[in-house]
Amino acid sequence: MRISRRRFLKNAAIGMAASPLTSLLWLGSQRVGLQNVKNKLKVPKFVKADGYLMVPAPNVSDLGGGRFSKVWAYTTFPGPSLTARSGDTVSIRLVNKLREETITHWHGVMVDTANDGGPQEVIERGEHYDYQFPILQRAAMNWYHPHPHMMTGEQVNLGLAGAFVIRDDEEDALSLPSGKYEIPLLLRDASFDADGNLKYVPDDGGFFGDVPLVNGTLSPTMKVDKGMYRLRILNCANARVFRIGLSNGQQMVLIGNDGGLLTQPVGQSQIVIGPAERLDLLVDFSSLAAGDTVVLKDFSTGWELLEFSGSGFAGYSYSVPPNLSVIAPLDGPSDPTRVFEFMGHNLINGQSFDMDRIDFSVPFGVVERWQFYAVSAGPHPIHVHGASFQVVSRVGGRNQVFPWERGWKDTVLLNSQETVDVLVRFDNYRGRYLLHCHNLEHEDMGMMSNFEVV
Ligand code: C2O
Ligand code: CU
Ligand code: CU
């Protein structure tokens, strides 16, 4: 299977000359090694989603220490963390200032087809798209990214992604760390050309970059006070699965994931997070002395993702409550309602995506059991639009449902030879939605399916 020619042509067009100054800075920092110089972590601003004017456009971003890269940005790289509350109605205008078509999808936000930002809704350069949707769901960290046909991988990789945080009264009542103690962390990997600009070099298996970026920062460091932090993690990499943990082995307290809070907190020293998945973690830095450091690492590669450096100042003291939320388990069939086989790099049940074909229809309001099976060529992070689901089993491969897969999910990681069953009920809207692999190269090559809720 080959990457589409359309995309390779696009890639060729991205190569843009850097100014002599940026090249110089870039080469200088390469000489000292990426992991030796620490840069202050960028933290994307929280911005009210309602009324937001979203303008994806070519831009330049400081990746840290004056190391500039050409990017495609929703104003900043990464985009602002949009916020809304349950019950709000959100209006957003998207204006396309890219040199190609785009559309923005609100990953994890339950919206109707017209607001879902799928490939049918793309707009050309200079055009706009007006979204308006109510926030129907509970507090959770969702995200936004482009979803054009066959060009999602490129657009996300060049910088188009941001967090979309929903809040509600239930979450407020927990008095979780907030303000400077609540930090969205957008993890991804990246590659650069000789001028230090982001370079998209996909292959059939997916894009795998040379270095990690956290919030668009190379080798980031962040000062932390002696207290509790809420780290809201999104894996917005095209294809890379991270196994995150702290360098000192200290446990992180997992309190939520894709669809919001779990019922109970659970301590974990390492957590696997696939593309598009989210984690809500509490990390206690109260014993980190001034000047001491602890590092958030990816234990799959050994990469240092983010250094935390003790400030010595008093922070937010918090004891984690034993109960966080109540989640009623979906009551569904014990045999699969539908089976989806993910094959090669581009097929679901032997078919590759066709925008104009609806592959199946699902009755509104009925709990179904969907079975995902990865024939090979995994991992495949499987994502469903239009509803959250509950993971009930994994057979083969890793053979278990992990603590971070409890509660409500919209993306589940499927390794080769694994069979994962989920229960799902579409009770938000009738209409057309997508099921796809969130390895963005797999998705772009066709590992995606249209279905209709009827
Ligand atoms: Cu995050 Cu269909 O996408
Ligand atoms: Cu989505
Ligand atoms: Cu896949």
C-alpha cells in the first residue's frame, strides 16, 4: 500500500526556506544536543470556545530558546485550550487560511453531523464554516484537529491541534488543582528539515518523528511548587504510542480519561497512551525540593518528555477523594452486534474509505457490542465519532482491560492480534458519523468507515 500521490505532492510544496538567523540558531542548538538545553514549557492559553474565531494558517513558532520553526497553526502552536461548560451553546467560526482545504473536527465532543467536521464538510482556502452546538456531555478534555480527506496526517503533523476542555458542576465540586496547577500537556513526536522546520515524512506504517515535543516545546522544563498538579495529557502524535511515567518511579494518580472522570482514582507508575487518547492525572510534587528535578518519560523510547523542577514554594495541597464520579455500566449484549477487522494499513472489513458510501446503520438509543480485531499491522487506535463507549474486554495480545481504559472512552488502542469489545449507545443525534483508526496515516490511506445512526 502506498501513501497517496496527492499527499506526496503536498509534501513537496511545504519545503520553505528558513531565514539565515533561524538556521543558525537551529544548527547551534543541534550541536549541543537536543536533550541538554532545557526550554521553558509553553502552556497553551485557556480561551472561551464560544465566539472563538479559528484561523488555521501558516505561521512561525518558537519551539524553545529561540528555535523557530515554520508550522501550520490555529494562531499558536499548539492551538489554545478552548473551554466550555456543560449546557453551554458554542459558536465558532473557522476561516481557512491554509493553501489547501481543511475542516476542524471536535474530537470527543458530542455534536451532530453538520458540526462534526468530517471530510464531507471541507472548505477551501478563504472560505469559512460556522459551527454552533450545545455541550451535552460531562466534564472532559477533548481536542480539535483537522479532518480533511487524505490530508489529516499532514495538517496535524504540521501543527494543527489543540485541547477542548469541558467543565461542569460535578468536577468543580472536587476542587481539583486549577489555574497554574492545571496543565494541558499535548504530547507528540516531530521531525525537522535542515532549516529546523517541521517536516512531514510519513510512511505506510505511520509517521514516526525523531524527537518528542510537549506543547510544541523541545526539551521542555517547568517549575513546580510543592503541591498537587493536574496534568491533562493528550497524545496528539500521528502514530506514536507513549508509555509515560515519572523518572523516580513515583505513582501518578489517574482520575480520568477520554470521557471524563473515572469512578475512583487509581495510582499508576506507567500508563500507555495511544494517539488521540487522553489522561487526567494528579501528580504530587510536595516533596520536590527547590532545584531538584523529576522527569516525565516515555519508557518505550527512553525519551525525556518534560522535566519538572522544584521551585521550593508552597503549592496547592490536595488530598484525592476516594470517589470521583458515578458511571453506570452500559447493559448490552454478550455477543458482538458487529465485528470490525482492521487489516493492513488501510482496510476495515476488507474495504477502504469511500466518502460517498455508508457502510452500516446503527439504531438510535440501543446498546450495541462492537468487536474490533486487529489482523496485523497494529497498533491501531480505534476511534468512534458520535458517542463514547465502554471497553469490556481485550482478548489476545495484552489480554486485559487496563485501569486507564475504564469509564468512558472514544478511542481504544488495539494491538496486532488483539480483539477488543466495547459497548456503545448512540443517544445524542441521528446522522452520519465516522469510525476510524487514529493512526493518521492509516486513516488517510482509508482505514475509516462511514456509518449512520438511524
Ligand atoms: Cu480525532 Cu475522526 O478524529
Ligand atoms: Cu473524533
Ligand atoms: Cu491503524
